Amino acid sequence: MSTSIATTSYEPFTEETAIAYIEKLNQKLGLFPAPSLLICKEIGDGNLNYVFHLSDSLSGQSLIIKQALPYAKVVGESWPLTLRRAKIEAEALQKAAETVPSLVPNVIHTDDDLAITVMEDLSDYTILRKGLIDGETYPNLGRHIGTYLAKTIFHSSPFGENQQEIKEISVRFTNPELCKITEDLVFTDPFFDHDTNDFEDHLKDTVNELWKNEELKLEAAKLKYIFLTKSEALIHGDLHTGSVFVTAEETKVIDPEFAFYGPAGFDLGLFIANILLNTISKTAIDEQQHSDLYQTIIETVEVFKEEYKKLWQNHHVEAFIQTEGYVDYMLGTIFEDAVGFAGCELIRRIIGLAHVADIDNISDCQKRLYAQQNALQLGSTFIIKRRNIRTIDQLIQETKDVLK
Amino acid sequence: MSTSIATTSYEPFTEETAIAYIEKLNQKLGLFPAPSLLICKEIGDGNLNYVFHLSDSLSGQSLIIKQALPYAKVVGESWPLTLRRAKIEAEALQKAAETVPSLVPNVIHTDDDLAITVMEDLSDYTILRKGLIDGETYPNLGRHIGTYLAKTIFHSSPFGENQQEIKEISVRFTNPELCKITEDLVFTDPFFDHDTNDFEDHLKDTVNELWKNEELKLEAAKLKYIFLTKSEALIHGDLHTGSVFVTAEETKVIDPEFAFYGPAGFDLGLFIANILLNTISKTAIDEQQHSDLYQTIIETVEVFKEEYKKLWQNHHVEAFIQTEGYVDYMLGTIFEDAVGFAGCELIRRIIGLAHVADIDNISDCQKRLYAQQNALQLGSTFIIKRRNIRTIDQLIQETKDVLK
């Protein structure tokens, strides 16, 4: 499926060269009905990629070209990044489409040389983070994400796929550079006085206390080690609310460029943490909003467990699968790791380089400080107490205790 | 370093073609002083490889060619095996030589096409299993193996090497076929009524009981999962007493064809189990022999921990390395896993396909049955109680309790 249309090697597209490329591709694949009249707009707001929206003025049809840039924009050209991540992202989308086709965008074409993926246009969708900030509710979201997680994780784990196939797949998804970003920005720098950190002055004392908390640091160290060494499943690797597109009914998980064989609880943890960051941002505004967000988290975890158990009962790759207590042990371990990862995400979004708009956009300084401190306290609680937080109800209760 | 001298692709050597190959290589590398008169003998007793001993009758100098066969001899040609394992073995030896050069044979030359490694001749050495069966003692063995384990594990772990380098190395050592052998023969088949199993009739009742022990099976399942998913360090992967060459003073770890990025406690567990299988075979013979063997195990673990801690204190790859309690946590986890893996190894050497001469060679049927039952009981104890066996003294005490 991946072929090069260009005769030259990598070059960043302009809106004009993007049109020229798609016109050539159109002749080959018949993407638009003839005749067509293409217009193009770069709509990316990310810091690692261009996103071109191409539409045919005659038929009204459209598609997206995502092109990886050879550096991270957020820190200028000084942070070079492999273009290979475009291939990883496209292959991760295709892999997810094998098990959850309705929950990812459709990949139309890839070109490794240009580091591009041509895919379904989801312009009718909203980025979940924006929707949540705007106070929208998504009654299907928990069910969709729970299903996405169960199916992608189970089918790529040693319970859904044989070890030999897994080893070959994990080589294809070896992703050291992107893993390094997570290793540093999620699991390391926020726990030390590091120059990538970025937090407000009014948090200085709180952050200094956190850096001196040896118990917290030991547990964070263990979670970092799990991230580095536990190769359980092909995970998304960056499943925050900016990686999810939604409409009132539909959900699409996008941007899996951080995909690699990693801990099965990582995506769940990041997703929970980002819903909670939105919850925290709404402290003392509207009880119904809190309750809806908690419900999304509860449904995500419950559907995840249900679907995972269904898959477990119907698959027979693993001889021990019928062993009493095994599936509950696995789900318990995944949840424990997820709680810890959620804790790290809550902390790094306040102290570290990459923040979330949910919190940063709180204009009232006192309210923002309060939300930031709540996020830090909840993060520390999750990290330290994760072995005692065995159920989603306990997690919600811990959250309520911190936010009350 | 790896080049092809042959113009054709893979073909198994005969003693004659082995000489011709080395004569050609000699012209290039000057292995033997001119003139030379080479003689060759195939001395392999393994089931996966040829081992050719080549010596120069004039100078008395000698070397070894190890050539991988494309199938496992033990089950005929029906179990095909990748020749790539020769490359993995040679590269694992070279990797180990970076940190423990005196504890591995020197690699002189490799040829991927022919799947051969030309290496230092260790004909003066004895296979450790044979030495132990003959009642020899090796006062340096524990110190050597403890050092070997600490250095190979630490330097290839995220504490001794950065994550990005580790990901690249682990791709080179992706070893699905050989891992599959361990997955099946160590962690799966012995716990089920599987046709690869091979145990004596007089064990039938004991084995049937073991297969019905759901607690044991759940813990074995967890250990299998650790083997499949915990990518902590570049491990040997098959460190039984047949993979160690010894003299009265020296120790060389050989045959790392099962090498891959796996759990850091695996090699330690296999080594302990195989020393214990020899101990078990000597029940009621000689208390001093038992005590010497226990001492070897104690020294292995103590030196491993000491050396690991020294490396930990002197390396700074990991930001959390100074965090209070972290090194003890890591060593505790490695030991816990090792105890569990030792348990699996004890069981599979009695029930599974591949036995050990230490036990099989006991000619008295009653004594053999007793030893076999002891091995099964000790193995089950290790697997089930591994979280409570926190020190090497506790492990020895558990062993004494079973053997008394």
C-alpha cells in the first residue's frame, strides 16, 4: 500500500505541492470523481506535523494529508525527530483498523519517503479536549474508548497473538525517539529540577515539596521502569484528549505516532488522567458536569474489563487462559499500572513542558492555582496508593476526596 | 568482523570442509604459524549444532568452529531452526566480552552465511554439569557467575545503557524461535498433559496432582508472562550447568544462542535450579557436597548483589538512581523472579522434554524417584512462595526443608 509518487526524497509540502501530489495520486487511485478542482489548506496546530486539508470544489469530497516534520516545532528545529514516525503512525492506524475499524480514521495511502499519510477527513469532528472544555458531553465516549482499549490491547498481547508474531511486530514498532520524549517529559523531568519544566511561580513551594518526597519518587521510578521494560501490547502511546476526535455519536482515536510495544495500562492511565484534568478544571462550577465526566471514566474502565474478558474467554492462544483467577489478575495489574500512569500524567501536565488547555485556560489565578494543586495532589495519591486503588469506584472516591 | 569466505551459501561442514575453510581463513588472519598441518574432529554432543575441534599438529595450537544446524537433532529434522541463532550467539558473546571478557570464550571470526563462529578452544575445560556429577568442587564458580550476571545484566539494563540504544540492541537480539522453545518446554508443556512431556511412570500420580494444582498453575502462568513481556536486560537465556565451562580456577559461560532482551532474573534462576538439581541428586550421600553446592549458590547471589550495587553507585544513566530504596527494590524483584524461574526449571527438568544427567543417571530407581519428587516439590514451593523467599538464606532453608 505504501508507494512513492514523488521522484525526489523528503521535502515538506506546501499547499501547492500537496495539491500536485494528490492530483497525481488521484489519477492512480481515483480518489475524486473527474473532473475535480482541488483546494488545500494547512490546518495543523500540532508541533510535530503538517496537516493539509484537501477538498474538491466540484464534488465536495475531501481528505487529509498528514506529513511528519523532521523536528519538533515546539522547541524549534533543535529537537530533530525521525520521519519514520509517520510510518509507525500509519501502520498503527492500520493495525487498529483490524480490530476497531469504526474507532480510527481510514488510511487511504502512505508514502514513506515523504513521511505522509493520506487519510479520511474528519473535519466534522471536534477534538475531544476542546469539546470538554466547551462543556459538551459525549454519552458514547466511555464505551468507545473502553472497547478501543480492550480490543487493541488484547489482540496484540500474548493472549490474542502468538509470541513469535508479537516479536516481529514489536520490531516494526520499535520507536526509541518518541519513547524518549515520554521517558523524559512524563517520567523524569517533572520529578526533578530540570530545565524542560515549566510551571507557574505560585507553585514553587508545592513543587519543591514534591521533589523532596522520596516515597513518591521511588514509586515514580518504578512506573518509569515499567514504561521502559514492560512489553505487553501494541499501545497508542499518547492517548490524551487531544488524540481523540468526537461528534455527538462517534469517536475516532487519532495520532498514534508514539505507538510501541509497551505497558497495557499506559493508554488507559493517560486517558483517565486527561478526563480528570478537565474535571479538575471545572471544580465548583457544575456538579452535573463532574458527574458526567466521572461516568465517562467509569464506563471506559467497565467496558474495557467486560470486552477484555469476552475476548479472553473466546481466544485460545494461551494454554493457561482457563487457569482460575488469571484474567482477574491481568486486569488488576493493568488497572494498577494505569492508576500510576494517570498519576504521572496529572503531575507532568502541571510541572512539565507540555501543559493542557483545560487548566492553563482558567483565567482566574486563584482558581488556576487551586486546580493545579489538586492535580498535583491527586497525581501523587495515584502514584503512591495505586496498589490500594483496586476499583474504578475507589479511584473516583480518591478523586472526590481531593477535590472536595 | 563477520565475513563470508565461502562462495556458496549455507552447507553443513564435514571435518574436511572445515579444515579447508580454516586454511583459507588462516591465509587471511594468520591464525597458526606457517607451516601448519591441521587436523579436525567433530566433538559436538549438543542437538542443535556441530562443534569442530581444529588443531595444528606442528604448533599444537587449536581452535573451535561452532556451526548451527538448520534443525534440532533431538527431534530429527522435523523441528527446523533459524540459522540466525549463530549470529545471535556470536554477537551475545562479543557483547558479554565488553563487560566480562575473562568469563566468555574469545570470538575469532564469524560467518553469517555458513552460520559459524570460530572461537577460542576450551578443550582443557570441563562442562560444569559433568564436573559436578563427578563430585568436583569449584571454589571460584559462585564469584564468577555472580560477577557475570551483575555486569551483563546491569550494563544492558536502563540503569547502565540509555533507552534508545537498548531499543536498537533488543531489535538485533530479537529471537522468537529460541524463545518459543523456552516458552513451550519450560513454561507451558510441563504444566499440562502435553505430548512433548517425558517423565517416568512412577511419577504419574505426583504429576497428575501437580497438573491439578490451580494455585501453582496461576503462579506459573504469571512467570511465563514475565518471560514473554519483561524486557529488562540482554540475558543469556539458557544458563544451565551445561552452558558453563570450568577448570579448577576458571569459568567460561558459553552457548548464548537463546540470548534476548528478557527478565533480569531468568539466568540467575536457571543457574540456581541446575546447581540444586545436582544437590538433589546427591541426597543422602555426602553432607560436605551439599554444603559446597549451597555455598556456590550463596556466593553467586551475594556477589551478584554486591557487584550490581557497585555498578549502580558508579553509573548515572538513570536520574532516579539515587532515590532511596530503589536499588534494593530492583534487586528484590530480580531475586523474586529468579526464585520463580528456578521453580519452573526444577519442574520441567523432571516432567518435560529435556532432562538433566544429574537426575537421570541415578541408577537406583527408588533414589531416582525420591530425587525427582524432591525436585518437583521444591520447584512448586519456589513458584508459589517466591514472594516470601526474600533472601538466599531463606531459599537454602526451603531447600533443606524439602530435602531433609
